[in-house]
Amino acid sequence: MTSKKATWIYWLIFTALLLIYFIYKLSSDDQKIFSPGEMTHGHHQIEMSCASCHTDAFGGGEVLQSACINCHGDELKSVDDSHPKSKFTNPRNASRIKELDARQCVTCHSEHKTDITGEMGVTLPEDFCFKCHQDIAEDRPTHKGMAFNTCASSGCHNYHDNSALYEDFIEKHIADVNLSGELKNKTRSTVAELTLLSHYPIGEYPVKKLTHSDLTNSMSIISDDNIVHEWETTAHAAAGVSCKACHEQKLESDKIIWIQKPTEQSCKSCHSSEVAGFLDGKHGMRIKAGLAPMTPSDARQTMRATSHSNELSCVSCHSAHKFDIKHAAVDACLGCHDDTHSKSYKQSPHFGTWHKETTGQAAKNTGVSCASCHMPAVIKDIEDHKLVLVEHNQSLNLRPNEKMIRSVCMNCHSLGFSIDSLADKLLIKNNFIGKPSVHVKSIDMVKDRLSKRNKKHGGGL
Amino acid sequence: MDIKKIYFLAITGLATVLSGCSDGKVTGIEPKAMTDALFSVMEADRTVYTKLIIGRLAKKEKVIKASEHWKDEKALVLPAQMFRYGAERVAEKGANFNYSLLSLWPINQQNKPKTPVEKEGLKFIADNPGQNFYSEEKLGDTNYFTAIYPDIGVANACISCHNNHKDTPRTDFKLGEVMGGVVIRVPVKD
């Protein structure tokens, strides 16, 4: 009897401890123990917080759908999503919903299922295009006999984003010759253009060059003269941005406090677009989710052991006070990234152009750094202005990678060369040392259609 | 008055109030009146955009292009795109009706008739100029009142663009002809 009683007591204690442990984990920053399976490469950074996606414990599918749209909705809108939800809520497509209920993101992108997750986080078998477009060869004879899994080959079609390449664009660039035009990255907007944005504190920080003599109020706090010297060489000093622009914060009580280590919250006062991109990308998405910053040790890509504990923030790449964009464009990346693609960069022709630019042997913006491709200067529509700003969401032009063709590759290369290069996985791995060994037929198919059309109208190609 | 009678009167009175049918008639707008009214607005806006914006600025004054790739080419949105974007916004807002622009001769093959009612209706409005087509159909689990109205080529811009487009299945449209149909669907009870 005593033994039985003891068993019950042990069982109760064990259950209570287990319950306390689960409650503790549920309220902690690491809730991975509750995950029913590993998450995709796009979400694993935030997997320790169930509430990032499961925003309401009592909701159904609509809760998950709303979480998807909350993070990805704006991007889908900006690229004129080819398969918006409204296409499937249209009653005339009711029969298609039985084949593919594309009203819900999770129909195609189901999380916690790495064993069936393909490229772009798709968890459906590869024949999903076929379900609705199986008769495509009737309209496009060039597509006759093509395999069902070739639709999304680089340079062809995508389910959501077809803004990068389309037939008329390809037709326009059929005759382009590789490396024949001006080889140049886009020139970033000037400070004067940046100040046009409504949030820019132009009243407090008018654009005028500052020196250490303008820092009288802050000098008593700054203990290191080297910091002031570094600041004096930056674009910040040239643009009238003093210490207090980043280090001071006004509280609700109007009291002004000094922040020793400013975060992205300070940076966004002037660089809102850049900070928004950082928070949307893999470097900053944890901060956006209210979690501790990402560290290289948490990455799935190979990272240098010496960098494993570095927390990612604006200054982890831009270095506080120096804000050297050349450092941020290459050395900061290679300080952490240690995969084959990254390690091959310094042997690549791209690095050759960067070396020439940074050593004064070539003109400004002619060098290709890591950032030229992964964080390129792109045209952005902000408020009523068109600005050329650096896109800090490094995933944006990789979903899918042909989005890089227009914003990056075609600054120097022809369309055909770019399409083939980005379809060549080995070439990507060795950081484009050599020429593409695969050929995507999209340009040939457009040529074929154009030729037939011209023959019909009595002309030539 | 006994208790049963009081209960009966109370329940029937409440039911009448809740149903909004105090005089025995169904209140609200008939589906046909609703789709006719919707189409009159759609047709007016579509004609104004085609004539006053595309026809005037792109074709006559030639101060700006109209292009399917309007974002890339910094051009005006085509009238058919304008119509589709509007329809998508309405759908996003969860409106209790849905509309599309379809044709027997579409440039985008996704816009050819698909349901039996669409096929019958688009043929009817093409064969009977000036007439609309009304029907009911069950799509998925829902019954719809479906109205199909003729979409007329009201400006030379419509005719020349469609006749000369590389993907057009028809090249002999004339001004004033039926080029397609506006399909409006309203869900109805069985």
C-alpha cells in the first residue's frame, strides 16, 4: 500500500515538474520543443516563437493565412501576383479550387514538413501547374511535349512573381550582346534626395558639413577621440548628422536620454527603407518578430566559427562610427559567410572589378561586390519620390533568383547570358568563375514565335 | 387569452420582425436589378476611361503610351487591365458579387468562356446585339444569378489594339461591334 502511494506521489511530482517545464518553455524565447517538425529555410530563424505564425491559439486556418499575408502580402502586391486569391474566389474558378485550393497559402506552403519541401518552400508535388494549364500547347505550340516540371525553369514562369521576365521583355532584349554596354551599378540617391522623404529630420539636421568643433554638447560624453575622427570621415558628418542624431532619444515625458548603443530604431529615422528591408530579410527578421537578434551560429549556411556569436544589427556590417560602405559590401559579408559561393568570390572576375574600383583603377560603381548582387541599389517608389536605395532584404531578389536578372545582372550582362548563368547551379556555387554550361530555351522560343509572326507579315527576324 | 395563444402571437410576431417581411413580401433588391445597376456603372466608367484617357491621350494627342507592361514602360494601364484590377479589389474586399471581362476571342486565353452559362451567354450577346443574357448556375456549392452584358468596341483604340495584338484570335473587329461580355455573378439561395 505504501509503495503504491509513493508511486502516485512520484507520478504527481513528475507530472507537475513536466507541466512547469512546458509552461516555462511556452513563455520563454525558445519554444522549439513544441514544433512538430523542422521548419523551412525561410522561417527557421523565427521557429523558437510559435506566435510568429500561430498568432492566436484559438484560431483556425484564417489565423495562419493572416500571418502569411502580414509578412508577405505587400511583396505579393508589389509584384502583381499572377495568382492572387481573388482569382480563386472568382466563382468561375470554383472547379479549380477542388484541384488546388490556392485561396490559402498553406495549400502549397505547408510548414514543419522538410521531407516534402521543395524550392521556394513548396510542399506540393511538382505537377501543380499542370492541373490548370495542361492544354497550354494548344495556344503555344512551342510548349508541346515539355515536361510538367519545367514551367518554373529559370527564365520562364513563376506562380506568383512574373514581373522579372515576360515575353515582350525577352523579345526586346533578344539581340543584346553580353558585356557590350555601360558596365555600371546604379548610382544611389544623394542625401539631398533622401531629405525629401517626410520622415527625414531635416529641421533638426540640415545638410551641412560638420566637424568635431560642432560637437560641443556631446564631447563630454565621448571618451574616445578616435570615434570622433572616424565620424568626421563619414557621409554622416558630411550630411550634418551629429552624434545626437543617433545617440539621443526623446522620451514621452520630453526628457532626452543618451543611448550608448543605438539600434535600428535610431537608424530608421533617416534610413527607413533600408531598415525595413533589413527587418524583412534573414539578417533582421528575428528582431522584427521581437526575438533576440540572429547570430551566425543559428544559420543553416556554413558560417565562420569566429563569427558564431556575433549578433546581427545595422552596425554589425556597417561598423559604428566608421559606416564604411565598402567594408559593408564585401568584408562584412565574408566575415561570417563561409560557404563555397562566398569563399570563391575573391577568385572570381566579379571580385576583379571590385578590386579595380576600390584601388582607384576603375570608375565608381563599376565594381561587383557581394552587395552589388545581394543588396543592390534599386529604384524604389517611396511617397511621391523615386529614389535609388540599397535593398537590405537580401532574399528579395532570390525568390526566385531570376529576379536578380533585371535589377542586377543586366547592369552589365545580356539577358541570355544572365538567364543561363542563373540556371547553372554549379556556376552559382563557384561564384560565376567561367561561363554557363546550361541553356534555357526561353529566348529561343520567343525568337521562334517572332520569326513565325514576321514571316506571316512578310518580314524577317 | 390563454398562455398558448400568447406564446404563438409572440413567436410569429418576432419571426415577422426578424425576417423583415411584415407585409408578406420579400424586401431588398432583385438580382437582375442589382446586376443591371452594377453594369451601368461599370460600362460608363469603362467608356469614359477608354475614350477620355486612352483614346484622347494615347491615340489622339500621343502624349503618353498605353501598355500592358505599364509599370516598366511608364505607360497608362490598358482598359481591360483597369477593369480587372477593379474587379480584383472588389473581390479582395469580400463584396457579395463578382465580375469578369470575358470574350469568345480573348487575347489572354484564361478569359475565354469556361462554364456552360458563360459559353451560351457570350454567344447569345454576340448573336443578338443590344441584348443582355440572364441565367442561373451552380458553381462549387453555390447557386449564382449570372448576368452577361455586351462589351462593345466604343473607340478606335479598342479595335486597333485587339486586331493588331500578336495573340489575338480575331483581327476583323469593327467599331460598335460586340468584342466580349461583362459577366456579373450574385450568389442566390436555392
